[in-house]
Amino acid sequence: MSLHADVSATFSADGAESFHVDAEIEVEHGESLVILGPSGSGKTLLLETVAGFHPHEGPVTLDGQRVSDTPPEKRDFGFVFQDYALFPHMTVRENVDFGSRYHGDTRDPDDLLAELGVAGLTDRYPPTLSGGEKQRVALARALAVRPAVMLLDEPLAALDVPTRQSLRDDLADVLADATAVYVTHNRTTARALADRIVIMNEGNVVQSGTPEEIFYRPESPMVARFTGSNVIDLDDAPSLRAAFDVESDDVVTIRPESVTLGDDGDVRGTVERVVREDATNRVTVSVDRVTIETFTERTPAVGDEVWLTLPESDVHVCRQAATA
């Protein structure tokens, strides 16, 4: 089924300033949509609103049928929470089978747990499980009701790196043919799971598109910075201006992986920082009054003079203010 939501909602917590979400998303049948954005951008609130957990204005529809007034347990969604939300007094099998109270056609809990690699946990209780095990059980519970749409709220956020990578691979398999909305602040997860990405900031959608469009053709410096691109105001980088045929007030972006550090190139700069990241180095180079990051197997020293090559085909122009 396809999902469409165009919702507006205001939230307030005890003693906290109210927060407003006004966003529209559309998910085609079999598509995985990732909602990506910084903490506090409204991602989780939007997902919970779509799920029916908060009152709102505007429609939520499944295949054109409005479900805005339908209670959450009858919206035909499977929800996976960041904090698992398992029932501690129930066994793993009972947790996975919980949806059978509200749905007539559910999947066998033992089969689901076996598919997710945790068949041996059926008679255990959630407090005895690891984070990765809890998340697999939570995923099985959501899948058990054969949902039309999967809604996942940062299910990998609390996991250690090896467990996160393993579960991310499992999620890629689970979501391959599913209609799903996945919330995260993690760029790597977004690129691994998304057919399409929505960027949220301050309660609004600021850009949507394929992963290629989001990461290589950001529409604003905010999106470029959040997705990890270099953002270069050419007014602060006269050494680069001659290399690019753009207007004087333009801001340009380029991915760090597109920048090459070598013995010659387009522009010369000074190494400011070298950080080891797995099998590569992330090197920050100052050029005039800007800094540019690149990845390289080389290990230059702070203070070294180096050359950078920035292929013009990989340079993207953001015709918005550098502070956007």
C-alpha cells in the first residue's frame, strides 16, 4: 500500500516550549522512505503523528483511504520504537504474538524469531536480553501483524557499532520489498536503507529526493552540512573562485570523498587536522578563510602544505545564503 500524510500538529511537554510540526510525506508501495535530520528537528514527532499517537490536522491516507480518525492499533502500521517498548512481564514469544489480540491474520512468532536469528529467545523475558536482541524482538512484533506500512523510530540508535551494523544489514533485507518510513539522524543508515530521503529541520521538510540527490545535490547549505558535504563560500576562498564558473554570491558544496589530496591540484592549503576513521584518514585542510575535508590513505602532518583537486563535475552550487 502507499502512504500519504500532510499533517500539522503542536506538541508541548511539562514546562517546555511548544514545538510545531508541519510536514507532508508520500511513500509509494514497496518504497523505503527515510526521514533524516538533526536532533530536535521533529522526525519522531512526525512519525508518531502519522501512527496516530498525537492529535493533528490534515489527512493520513493508505491507498487513498483516510485513516486520520482511526486509532493507532487499527491503522495497519507496524511500529518499531527506539526504546523497544517490550512488555517486561511477557516472554519474547508472548511479546511477538501480542498483535494477535487485535489482528486476525498474524504470522507465527517462532517463524519470525527464527528468521531474525533469535529463535533461542522465545521463553526469555525482555529484561534479560541485550539491546540487539530486544530490537530484533521488537522488529518481529511489528512484522507479526503483517502491517501495510512499517514505521521505525531510530531502532539502531542505542546499539553498539558492530550490533548496529549487523542489524542494519538485517533491516535492509526486511525492508527490501516493504513499504516503510524510517526515522534516523545517522547518515550512513539513511544511505544504506533509503529509496528516498526526506530532510527535516525545525518541524518542516526542507528537501526530499533520492540519496544521490540529497547527498550530492543539496538545496541548501544546511542540508549540505548535515549530510557531511563541504560548504564553501567563495567570498572567503578567492583561491578557488577561478576554478569554478559561478556567481560571486554563490555557495558551492562538494563531498569529501570527491576531493583528492595529492602533490598537485587545483588549490593549495594547509593541513589543520588529521583523524583516523577505520581504514582511512579524514583530513581537514584550510584554504584562505575556509576549511575543506577529504578522505585519504595518506597521513599528512598538521601544518603540511598540500594540494587539493576538486572536480568541477562534483561541485554543486547552492544559490542560498551561506548561513541557511
